[in-house]
Amino acid sequence: MRKETDAREPRSTPDRGPRPGDPAPAAAAAARPVRGSWIPGLAVALVVAVVAMAVGERLPVLGGPVTAVILGVLVAAVRRPAPRLTPGLRLAGKPVLQAGVALLGAQLSLSQVLHVGGTSLPVMIGSLAACLLAARVIGRRLGVGGDLRTLIGAGTGICGASAIAAVTPVIGAASAQVAYAISTIFLFNIAAVVVFPLVGHLLGMDPQVFGLFAGTAVNDMSSVVAVATAYGPGAVDDAVVVKLTRTLMIIPVCLGLALLAGRRARSAPSAPVRPTKLVPWFLVAFLLAAAANSAGLVPAAAHPGLKELSVFLITVALSAVGLSTDLAALRRTGPRPLLLGACLWVVVSSSSLALQYAFGGGLS
């Protein structure tokens, strides 16, 4: 979104078309909408996604989406995907990704927001605001590019890989940035599984209070469940409900980013804004799915299947992101984004605890 990012991080991504001066004219030719040309790339992304889902089932803390990025990057490191795979990887990296995010809404309802109570909403909103502000301020101080600090901030403050997946098409982030952000989030999820139960016992949290802490300070659902289970079975239900409600924060954050992107595009005459850019279709679909679920139009029996489909579509998309990652750009990024992730992890954790104390969350 900012020129500083353009100078630091390349913009070749499955979400964007080739630009003048790109070193791969063959990829540009392959990206033309030729009938059936998307099949090879999509097939490769599907294969990687299936393997990633199998690994994620055996290693729940890791999860399918994170595994997909890692496997995709490893495959790309061994053998760079051929240009003929580009159309399919782009299809997976944008429409498939957006469809997966839209389906997340079918798992949410306004009744869940009411169920978590008046204490948890201020904690969720306050910790998210602290995280996004810290991402902007600390990220700039560290020299982390605008798109990358936005991805790490959204992933840490909202819901890990799902939030990064939702933000990516809105800001047009490069695949290397997405891979780095997801890897950073995953690292601190693993740290939370070890550290958070110790902190909870040290502070004498009851299971409900710890569930709120885990649901607001840990990112991906698999890690939330792992942290809450490690603390005790009584914490799991509250942690899961808080985490699902926290996913709703995707909507205002993505809409705000879309408006910012539209404002910047309007100031550049060479890049006119399309109306769909201001309100991405998949956010509208996300809201409609949540509204349908709230109204009872989505049968409870369909929830597990829709959840699995959503996770699988996001996994396919993140497989394409990993396969399309510019490894040289990943190396050039350096350790500063990782340091930013560590800072944000501390900010979210400490703000969650402080806000629980301020709103009478029952900390001893």
C-alpha cells in the first residue's frame, strides 16, 4: 500500500497480474484467460492442500492452512512452479481464498456475540485496537513495510491465518509477505501453548477467565483449543466461543483497509478505483452467511461440513500462496518482521489481561 513496501518487497503474487518489466514474460502469456489453462496450477494446489490437511489432522497445533504455506514454500524451493501453473495458482490465490473466507460467516451468529457477555467484547475490541496501533507504530520504527505489518497486525489481533487470508486480497499483499506473516503468527501460537497455561496458573485464573484470555490472545482456532485444553477442559468452551466471536472483527478491519486503499487509489489518476474494491464481495457474502446462520437458516447439521469446506478452501489458497512465494524476497525481508510479531504477541497478551482486570474479569 505504501511506496516503502514497493521498494522493499516485490509485488509478484497470485492476486496480481504481471507488470511491465516482470522477468517472466512466459508467465504473463500463461496467465491469459485460455480455456482450461487454470487446471494444472489448481491441481497442484489441491494436492498440496490435501497433504497439508492430513498433516494438520495429525498435528492440530500446526493445522492445515499453516502446513499448506510451509509445504508450498518447500516445494517452490525445490522446484520453482512452471509458468503454465500461474493461472491456476492465481485462481486458488484469490477467488478460492475469498470463497473460503466468506464461508467462515456461516459458523457465526449474533447470539454468540450476546453469549460471550459484556466483559469479553471490551477485552476483544480493546486488545485488537492495541494490536493494530502497535503494529503501525512499532512496525514503522522497525522499518517493516506497510503491507507486511498490516498482515502481522491483523493475524495477531484477530484470528491468525484466517484474518491474513481475508486481508490479503483487500490490500493486494505479495505472496512472500503472506508466507512470512503466517509463519510469524504460527511461531507465537506454539509459544502460547507452552507459556499461557503457566501464566494462567500463576495468576490463579478460573477456567472461564482463562478461556477469555486464550480466546482473545491466541490466534488460530487449533491453537486456541490446544491452549485451553492444556489448562483444563472447563476453559475450552469459553475460549472457542470468544475466538469465533473475535472472527467477526474481520469485517470492520477489512472494510477499513478497503476504504484506505480506495482513497489512495483515487489520489492516483493512473489507477482508477473500481466500486467493488471499496466493499469486497466476499465480505458481503461473509455478512450474509452470518445473518443466515443467525436467523436459523443454516441447519446445525450443516455447520461441521461448512467449517471443513471453509478450512479446505483456505488451505488450497494458502498452498498456492506458498507455491508462488518469492524465496529471494523472503530472505531479504530479514528478522525485523519476526521481532514485530514478538512485540505484538506481548501487546495482545498483556492488554487482554489488563482489560480483564479493568472490567472485573476475575483475576486474582
